[in-house]
Amino acid sequence: MNILEVQNLKKYYATQKAVDDISFTLTPGSIFGLLGPNGAGKTTLIRMLTGITYPDEGQIIFNGRPFDPVNDILKIGYMPEERGLYKKMKIGDQALYLARLKGLSKLEAMEKVRDWFMRFEMQSWWNKKVEDLSKGMSQKLQFVTTVLHEPKLIILDEPFSGLDPVNANLIKDEIFRLAKNGASIIFSTHRMEQVEEICDHIILVNKGQKILDGTVKGVKQQFKENYFTIGYGTATDKLPETNGSYDIIANNEYGVDLILKEGHTPNQVLQHFINAGIQINSFQERLPSLNDIFIRLVGNTATARQFQTITA
């Protein structure tokens, strides 16, 4: 059974459609990437999933039943991009307070908080105030208070912001562990390399509409046919003028990444570079990064709609 089914959600602010007919499903134990540029509708969508605001049309099915914010909210953990910690409160007291708000008894709250503080090596922070913490330390505390009540659905908005590589890996490992134990995770970020590393499935929204939906592998396979990398045999700063058969994504003295235009063949591109006197060491098709796909689709919504449903 799906933990979450989003069915044709719509949300209006005056005459503007903040969310326009978005649907998707989330299975237990999956890590789901919610992507989109600023102003795309991601925050509005998350607010509906957490009961902060209500959809004007459509339905949310949570754990097999219509979503009831009053009764279901304790089964959800939400870490917003704008953090909500009390700056003057000691972090040990704050973690206990938030644990009690999430439905844990006093004893359960103490056990969970101590366990998580030990896991994240936060024991020495107990009597510190939030205002005395670095951004990375605050981030770890926010993550702990989001997940300590073992929610079925965890929504993380930019969870790695402000973290050094060591603590980012710590959070990443916990995300994988939580998913392995059955939690379903929605991960919203602008960092495409993190999405590729962490997520099983993604949707991309732009201007309130879903323009891409599929597994990470399936999406990259769908877009791979026109992406090529040319490696030069010797370093050169010479780049031939395009003959109209390709667009350049990136280039340096050792090679170039390009997109083959419709109606043209790889041989045409290869011959064009050879004719320009460039020594070719390698020529291979490559899988695009999610960042490449994001830029391509968000910059061309008409093209994006051709790929509205992509699965592996």
C-alpha cells in the first residue's frame, strides 16, 4: 500500500495557481525528490501535505485513508527550510519539549532524545542555547527533532544547508537508515548532485505544474540519447564554430560536452570536429546529470510537457 497518494491537487492564491493539478504516489521506504526552481510551488505543496494549508481541489490519501491533519500529523516529521527553533531555550529542554508535542510520553521522550544526542555526538550540547550554536549544529538539532518520534512520512527541505562534509554524510546515512526501516522520505533541494545520490524517484515542478515524474535511472535514460562527450587527444583552446547540429553544454581544453540536435547524427558532429583539425581521443554517449535535465526542462516548459510521465 502506498503511504501517500496525491490526487490532482490544486491551490489558488487570488487568480494565481500556486499548484496546478499535481499527482504522485509515495511507497514505504522510498526516498522521493521534490524539485523545482524558486516559486515553482514546492513550498505550497509541502504545506498541503503537512496540513498547514488545505487544497482548493484534489485529495491527499495518507496511509490508505483521506488525510486528516488532526490525527495524522503525529505520523509526519517536517523539517522546513526556515528553521523553527527557540533561540533562548536550552537544546536538551527544547528537544524534550518538541518530542512531547509529537506524542511521546515523558519517559519515551527522554529515551529518544538521549539516543539521538548520543548518535549525533550532541551530549555536551544539552545545556547550550540555540543562539549559541553554529548553523551546522542547529541543523543537526533540527533534524533530530524532526525524526525522533519515528514518523511514517518525513519531509526534509534543504536538510544539508550549512553542514560540513562530515556532518552531511552523517545526516545522509541516517536518511538511508530511516528509509531502510520503512520511513518514506520527501527530499526537497536545489542540489541536484544530492538528489542523484540519495533519491529513488523524483518529480520536477515548474510554475505550479508537474513537468517530470519518474525514477532517477529512468529519467536519465530517457534523456541520454542526445548527450555526447568528445575528448581531445591533445589539449587545445580551439573550438570549431558550430555547424548547427549540436549545442554545447560545457567545454574546456581537454574536451566538450554537447547535445545533438534533432535530425542530426553523431557522425556529423564527429566529422565536423575532425574537419576542424581537432585530434579526437574519445567520443561517447553519456547519461546527463539531473542538473543538465533540470536546466533543460525549466528553461523550456513546452519541451518539458513532452516528458510529463517518465518511468524506468
